Amino acid sequence: MTAPARPERPSALGRLTRNRRSLIGGVAVVIMIAAGGLAPALAPQGYSAQSLLHRLQPPSAAHWLGTDGFGRDVLSRVIWGSRVSLEIGFVATALSLVVGTAVGSIAGYFGGTADTVIMRAADVFLSIPALFLILIVVALFGASLANTALVIALVTWAPVGRVVRSECLSLRNRDFVHAAQALGASHARILGRHLLLNALPIVIVQASLLLGQTILIESGLSYLGLGARPPLPSWGNMVVEGRQFLASAWWVATFPGLAIFVTVLGFNLFGDGLRDASDPTLRGRSS
Amino acid sequence: MEPGLRTYVVKRLGFAVLMLLGVSIILFTIMRLAPGGPEAVLIGGEFSQEAAAQIRQRLGLDRPLALQYLGWAGAALRGDLGRSFKTGDPVAALILDRLGPTVQLTAGALVLALVVAVPLGVLAAVRRGTIWDTLGSAVSLFGVSFPSFWLGIMLILLFSEVFHVLPPSGLSEYGRESDLPARVRHAILPTLTLGLIQMASFMRFTRSSLLEALRQDYVRTARAKGLGGGRVVWRHALRNALIPVVTVVGLSLPTLVGGAVLTETVFAWPGIGRLAVGAVFERDYPVIMGVNLMVAAIVITANLLTDLAYCVIDPRISYR
């Protein structure tokens, strides 16, 4: 015998897949991550395989996205290039989330001096144009994965911290938190078990939006020549290389940029959909 | 000015000065902690340890970090930002020289973004769920997803390479610097690039802010007393909805100036952004400090003014 069917609220996952935006975004993201992960198997050629006889060939059956100034297959390089962008994107986002969540929840939960100091520090970081600071650090300390990810995290933790803080501010006066406090739970337990767990949906949404943002920053850096060193392809440095052939070979600059756009759009769509799915009351009120 | 507001203004001014101090200390420390120095760039090629030491001494880089900072800050307070390591020109003059094009570019982009984003945001909110709403969210999603440098290059491809209607780069043609129509033609693509990117957040914010305002009691009251839909939206809801939009415009300045770095690079636009990029690659410390400090000062001042405007526009906001 089966249990009587009860009028069930669709699960968050159910709402997520039914949301067309997040579905499209999710698919785009999965394709890009798979491309990066499976690059050795997927890419028709190596990223540095040159063929000077086939320079600047337009898209064709042999080279779906054409070839670049060294006769390298653009499709292969776009696939390989996703690795650099996604790697830095994920590492920087993880760092930024950890710092932003820790700092924001402490500020929101304890309030008072801790809150003032942390939020003023966030203000300082928000008033330096991010790209300027990143540019300085990466140019002076070198464009390694660790440096780049670290400095991107340095300029992106502040908005995350603010969001988490305001969430914790509203959570800390809820009954279940007061109950935990009355039962003598430690600050650490309340923060971890009650505040952060409840703030998790917001953090996940931030993660998705932040991934798009960090990938944009990384591509901007490699456009300025502060990313992966050639011949290692990154979407940003491929666009720079393509810039000089714009008049004769539009495809060299166009496709890597399109890859950035699709990936970032994917993460943004997914994040938006996630926000709607995790909290229907927020729908249409995104800022 | 009432006393409460005066205390608030004084407090905020104090914070602004502290923030500027914080920014300058952070930047100074980061730069001096970096491995290597300007001597490698200044000499170029092989050089002896003595030559490097000599240069560091001449530039004052051999002194303790704190002393260097105090020396720099003392001079900066008197309005002296030092001289470029590379050219020997006063930093203030270099910045002033490049300020005009950047102000023109960012101001143009800001106006363009507002002119498109606010009406579109209003339409999206009022005609919620219609094609206008969809168009609005498409604009805002695309806007935050475009890499600005690539958008710029695509615009060059379309308007300069395919249709040959607009110049691909530069501020004006050589020898025709005073030719206004030529300058306007050069400004179109960079302004469009920066403006399109900026539109997204303004449009999103106008929409959500207006939706919020339309839910308020005073809107219901206005409707109940029989005012027409348009009048309610424009007279009652929008005026209140635009208050938070003012803040967003203020807060968007760092993004706008940051975006100018890439846009100026793509279009060879002789502004602050390219000055900063060049200085960073050449380790021209005084220029880096000067540019960043000035940009931070502009941003902090703008935020301050925004907060003050906020208090003046909306009497419900209490200043603490």
C-alpha cells in the first residue's frame, strides 16, 4: 500500500529544473566545465600545434572555428582555454566565499565594534576600483594562479560579506536562535549550526554569480597581458591575439570572447534561477 | 543645517579621510613589498648591483618603508604627488593631462546608461511579465555577462571593419584635434562599450525599486482616489523609487572607472586607465600611487555626496 499522496510543495531541485533560466544556465555551465575537464580528449588538436601553411583559415569542416595567426585550431584553443579561466574562477570564488562568509557572519552576529570595523574595512576595499588593485598586485607580484586568485578574492569578499552580514542580522533575532541561546549553545555552534546553515542558500547564489564575475576579471587581466603565458591559451589572451587580425580574420577574436560571454551568462542565469528556487519570495526582487 | 545632520556630515567626512588614509597605506605597502623594483625597468638589460643600489638611493627607495610613506604622505598633503620615475614629469601634471578624456568617457557612459536604463526599468516594472520585462532582463543579464574588452572589439568589427562608419581607436585624428565632429565620432564606440556594461545594474535596480514602491500604501491611496495609472507611476511611485537608484549610481563609480581601464586599452583612449596600466608595467611607483589615490578620492567623495543627497531627498532616513 502506498502512502496517500499529499499536496506536496515542489522540491527546490524540482523548482530549479522547471525554471527555464537556471536550466539553460546550468547546461551552459556544465558544457564549459566538461570542455575544460575533458580538453585532452575533446580538443581536435593540441593547443600549440602550429601549421603555418594553414594560417588564418576561416571556419570550415576541418577547423570548425577557423585557425589563428600561427595556424592553430581556434576550437581546440577555446576548449583548452576554458581550463585557465575556470581554474582561477573556482579558486578565487572559493577563497572569496570563505572570507566573505566568515567575516560577514561574525559582523552580523556579534554586531557592535566587530561589525563597525569589518564593514568599514569592506568600505575601503569597495572604494578602490577593483581592477586597479588587481592590476597592481598581479603586475608586481607575478601572474601565477595563486596570486591572481588571491587578489581577485581580496576585491570580491566585501560584497559577499555584506550580503551574509545582512542575512545573519535578520536571522539572529529569530526565535530558534533565541532558543539556542537560552539552551546555552556556544557562539560557534549558533553561528555554524543556525546562522550559516540558514544563510547557505544565499551563499550558494552568491557563489554562482561570483563565478561569473571572477571569470570576467580573469579574462580582463589576460587581455591586459597579465594572465596565462602564451602559448598556453586563455580566452583573454586569445582575444588580444585576434585583435590584430580583426580586419582579415574576424573569427580569431570573436570565438574566445563568445566563450567567455556564454560561460559568464551561464553562471549568472544559473545564479538567478537558484535564487528564485531557493526562496520564491525573492522572485523579481533581485537587486 | 540642523544639528543632527551637521554631526552626521562631520562624522562622514572624518570617515572619508580615514578611508583615503587606509587606501594609501594599503597601496603603498603592497607596492613596496613586491619583489623587484623600478631599477630593472629604468636601466633595462643587464645591470650591476652597484648601479641598482645607486638608482634606489636616488629614488629614495633605500630608506625604511615607514619613512618613505611619511615622506610621500607629507608631500601629498601639500599637493605634491612627486615625479614620475620614468619621465621625471610631475605626477599631478601627468594625471591632469589624462583626466579630461577619462571624465568625458565615464560621464558619457553614465549618461547613456541612465538614459536607457531608467525608462526601460520603469517599463519592465509597470508592464511586468510582458515583452518589455523580458527585454529588460535580457539587457541586464547580457550587460553583466559581456567582457567589456570583447564587446568593444565586436563593436569595432561591426562599425569600423564591416560598415566603415566609425573610427576604431584614438581620441581624434592627427592634426585635427580641435575638430569637434571628428572627436564625437571617435567617442561613440568607447562610450557605447562602457555604457552598455553599466546599463545592466541601473536597469535591474530601477525595476526592483519601482516594483517595491508600487506596493506601498501611498500608491494604493493615490489609485483609490482615482488618479490615472500614468500619473500614479510618474508622480508618486517613480520619485520615491529613484532614491535608491541614486545610491547605485554612486556605488557604480568604482566599476565604471575600473571598466575604463579596459575600454581605454581597447580603444587607445588617452585617459587615466591607460596611464595606470603603463605605470604598473614600468613600476613607476609615484604615478601608480597618484592615479590610484586620485581615483579613490573621487570615488569616496562621490559616495559621500550620494549618502548626503540621500538624506536630503528622503526625510525618513535618519542619520546616525
